[in-house]
Amino acid sequence: MSKRTEKAGTSGRFGARYGVVVRNRVKNIEAKQKMSHECPVCHHESVKRVSSGIWACRHCSAKFAAGAYSPDTKKTVFKD
């Protein structure tokens, strides 16, 4: 059994196409997207993405809207 996608990760499906920078960005975004996140309601590491911007906790069944790739979005600071 070969280890073809050990370094490439989930972006190994693109092969040699699209350039290494784009493939690495996709790999990092998808790794962050597919990992478990902390629930803002029950504080367990059990939040998974349902669809783009929709996140659900498997422990307390809470559903909430957040970022497309991560429930922890950057906070915007407005200056007057």
C-alpha cells in the first residue's frame, strides 16, 4: 500500500493541478473545517459542520450559524 497522500492530505485529489500554493490553502482550510470545535452552549468538543455556515453540536443538538469554514470567525473592530 503506497502513502501517496500523506504529505498532500485532502488536497491530494487535485494531483499536480492548480499550483502548490492553492493546494496548500485548500488543505489547511479543509483540515480546520473537518475537525471538532467547541460548542458555545455546552462547551464540548463536538461541533461539526452541517453545511456552509451551519454548525451543529452532536452532544446537545444545538444548531447555529457561523463562518463558512470555521465556527470561530474573526471579530471585526470598527474604528470611529
